[in-house]
Amino acid sequence: MTTAYLAHLQKPLADIESAGLYTRERIITTAIELASGGSVITFRSLGSALGADPTAVYRHFRDKDELIRTVVDRLIAETIDRIDRTAPC
């Protein structure tokens, strides 16, 4: 169940921007990297980190709330998956 949920979150929605090919997956990963480094997650900071116009993120997420919910869902799913793999059978 957890693996299927992770696969759902990683479903790519490719979009070509002037900076090249990037996906919803890459946006989520970049947001996690920014937050892990102590940076505030904004569409502007994401755009800068992705090398794309900040408004390009809106093609993948309605708003910042949707992005943050997706990031939190990803982190929770990854944590549960890690626990499942290390838990004794």
C-alpha cells in the first residue's frame, strides 16, 4: 500500500520550460531539498532552484498549500516505508 502511494506521488507530469524538461517529481524533490537546507519554500525560490520562471510551478500545483501538502505526504509515506522495511517480521 505504501509503495503504491509513493508511486502515485511520483507520477511525472512533464512540462517543457525554457530551462528544459522538469516534472512534478523534480519540484517536490527540490522543495524538500530547500526545506532540508533551512530555506523557506516559495514559488520564487523553487523557480530559482529549478532554473525556471516561478509561475511555472503553478502548472503542477494550484497553490503553495497543495505543494506543501504533497511534500508532507511524500515525507510521511517515505518514513512509513522506511519503518516497514526495518520492522521485524
